[in-house]
Amino acid sequence: QVQLVESGGGLVQAGGSLRLSCAASGRTFTNVDMGWYRQAPGKEREFVAMTRWSWRGYNSDYADSVKDRFTISKDNARNAVYLEMNSLKPEDTAIYYCNVHVACAVPLDYWGQGTQVTVSS
């Protein structure tokens, strides 16, 4: 059974930093997309960042709202993905969800349970 477990969320002041981690178990994820989405209160879940796999290797993709502040990285050996968040703003407050997307004949999406990030002004 596949499990994605996020950690690293918390309360931080505006301008601060946090590092989110997502550890996958139950299956080794290589050659797949792994990344992060978030959902703020009263809003829909939105894309944050993703490492996207292609035959050329991995590319990182970011939402405009986090570009130049967040950095995503993947550790294939640990079956994990990380999100380094700097210069945090109150509007970054949300539950952050880890996502694994497997592009195959029938695409698969796996989700973690989420970790709360709260940025105070």
C-alpha cells in the first residue's frame, strides 16, 4: 500500500523559512512526477511545485506565486521530495499536500495527508 507522509509544517513569521518533506513508502517512485499542492481555507487546492520526469531527466516547475522563493528537490535514493520555502508570506498559509503523479495508460495520483503551514504577519 502506497503511503506519502509529509512533515515540516508549522508556524513561522512572515519572511521566515520552512522545509517540507514527503517520504513515500510501499513503492519506489522513479521516473514519475513528485511535488506539492496547497489548499488555503475557503479556496481550492492549487499547484505549488513539481519535479517532472521526462526522458531528458527531471525538470522543476513552479507556480508564479512561489517562483524565486520556493525550491523543490527530489531524493530518489530516499524515495522523497522536499520543498524549501523562503521569504514566506501570510498568503502562503495553507495545508500543503505531497503528490505523486504516475503517467501511464491509466494515470495514477497519490496524495499525502497534508501538513499545515501558517505564516503570521
